[in-house]
Amino acid sequence: MKINHFDNPQLFYQQAKNYLLRYEAEHNLLLGISQTLIHSPERYGSEPYLATVEEEGKILAVAMRTPPYNFLLSKIENFAAIEVIAQDLYEKQISLPGVSGLTAETETFAQKWHSLTHQAYEIEMHLRIHQLKQVEAISKVNGFLRLATENDRALLFNWYEQFIQEAAPSEPTSIEKTVDYHLSQNHIYLWQNEVPVSMASATEATQNSSRIGPVYTPPEYRKKGYASACVATLSQQLLNQGYQACYLYTDLANPTSNHIYKTIGYQPVCDWNIYQFK
């Protein structure tokens, strides 16, 4: 079993692309980050860790980390590859805040990482990846979808901060940098009913698919159907643009959002865990 490292994101993507696309829904985040590393490397700070594990020319696993964010694991064909990856990170003295990926893969990695570093670990979030290929009709609500602009910057700072506090308090995100990047890429959309009442972001995962998230509605505008309308309309717009599928992550601790997305037409694909190392 051999581990390959890549300094060039383009070369990494060329090598890992076919394997990642075999399980496109499961790998939508890794695929999207790969595209960002290629086209907007300034989005991340330190040099990324990009690796594949192969045996007899066949890729068994893909791994990446874009500091300061969590380590990411692909779907893994042979779990012996997890030990190879963990050992490589340990020997390179790379510190990790956590690991994100499919449930069995991340659990196995967390156990192995603990055996090497003696770091404790715990699950921070149980998520589920959903896929949509056709939008279902939902109840109409007042308002319309529009692209966010620089004029919305202050509002978006506030909403992103509230979203992170609610959904991912340990996320090491620079809110200003994140908002400015997504605004510059025309990723953020707002549902407008006289004033903005809900937000959703869409980023390309591949030429065929887009990932939606984050989705946020301030407490005073919740339970009015705004988030459903925002996500449904944005999803349909993406399909109309030629994307064959939309993906999003839901928090399994939030049954309301899971029900909302199911009503729109999002179908569960797999579960995804986020582990935090201490």
C-alpha cells in the first residue's frame, strides 16, 4: 500500500477525480474544495495536505486538509488505508483539530489517531448528506429569491456569525473572509419579502452538481416557509442552469430541517460525522 502526496491541487484532482466521482454525493465536499484550491487558492491559508492511498495502481482512499479546518476523508475501499494515512500524518507531526467524513471511516480514523497521539475525541455533529434531482412543489410564500450584493455585506456578517454560533460553534472560520469570498463568487442568495428574511449559499461541487449551504433564517422569520422557499427556488435555479444534482448537509439533531428538505425533494444518501480531537 502506497501513499502519494501532492503539492499541486490540479495534479491531485487529476489523480483523485475518477475515484471521487464514483461516489459523487459522498464526495461533494472534497470535490468542491478541490475546485476551490485550483481556482481560488487564496481562500485557504496554509499549504493543504493532499494525499491518495493506492495499491497496485488502484486508489483506495483520498485525504485532504485545508488548515485551519478539519481533516477530510473520502469513502475508503480498504480500511487498512486509514492506518497508512494516520501514520503518515503522525510522522509528519501534523496536528489535527478533528476529522470529518463518512461514519465508519471517521470512527476508525479517530480510534487510530487516539492510539498514536493519545488525544481524546468526541463526536461534534451527526450530519446527513442529501441529494436532489427534481424539486417538489411546495406551498407558496410571499417574496422572491435574489443574489446577495455588497450592499448586504453587513447583514451577511451578522447572519453568518449567528449561523456559526448555532450550528458550528467550534468552526475556525473568519466570517469577514468567508462572506467576502462568497460574495465575490456570487454564491449567496437571499429570500426577500420587503426585507431579507432567509439566506442560502450555493457552490459548485463538479460540472454536474452544486452544494447548498449554509442555509440560515433569523429566529424572528422562522416557521413561515421562507427557508423552504429559498432552498427550493435556488435548487430549481441550479437545475435550470444545467446542474444534474444538488447536495446539502443536514444536522440529524434538527428534525425540522430534515423534514423541510425532504418535502422539497432532497433524498438521504449517507451519514457524515464530525469528530473533534482534544
